[in-house]
Amino acid sequence: MDPPPTTLPLDLLQTIVESIPVRAFWKDRASRYLGCNTAFARDAGVASPAELIGRTDHDLGWREQAELYRADDRQVMESGVPRLAYEEPRPPPTDARSGCARRRCRCATRPAR
């Protein structure tokens, strides 16, 4: 039986996010990473997307900004309104203090209840 049209097999979803020219990730309601593309995983300082699953921003090189990111996650999940194409500073995974910016897009998959 074919899956419903709103559901994509995980391998197809991973192929899609690997093909886009931006860093992509998704989290659960506790702000734990559920997946990402390889570009984002490398920015996070891990070798593959699988190594990021279950971690939070507190576990990564940008831990100093973790509460800011969690607040953004909460706002998007509760409101259902995405934040699109904005930049936020963060140190690179080596924890060097030169900093860099990453473009972000936070989207909720379902409207808030």
C-alpha cells in the first residue's frame, strides 16, 4: 500500500534535505534534534546527521546561544508562524570566538493546539 500523500519516506526526505543549498534541521517539542542534513551536521561539529539525533543546542558548540534558540523554537511551535531567512551569530564548531552567521528558517510542521 502506498503511503498517504502527506507522508514522505524518511530516505526520500533525507535525499531532499541533502540536495538543498542551505543547512536544514528539525527538532521535537523539547528542542532535541530529530534530523538534519550533512552540511548542518558538519557545522554542529559532528560527522553525520545520525550523530546529532537526540542532542540539544546545549550539547553543541553554540551552547552559549542555546536558550535563545530554544525560545525561538518554542515561539514558532506555539504560534505556528515561521521565522524565515534571518541571521543569528554563533561561534564555529571549533569554539573560536571569531564568530559567523547562519541563516535560519524555523517552521512548525503543525499548527499550535
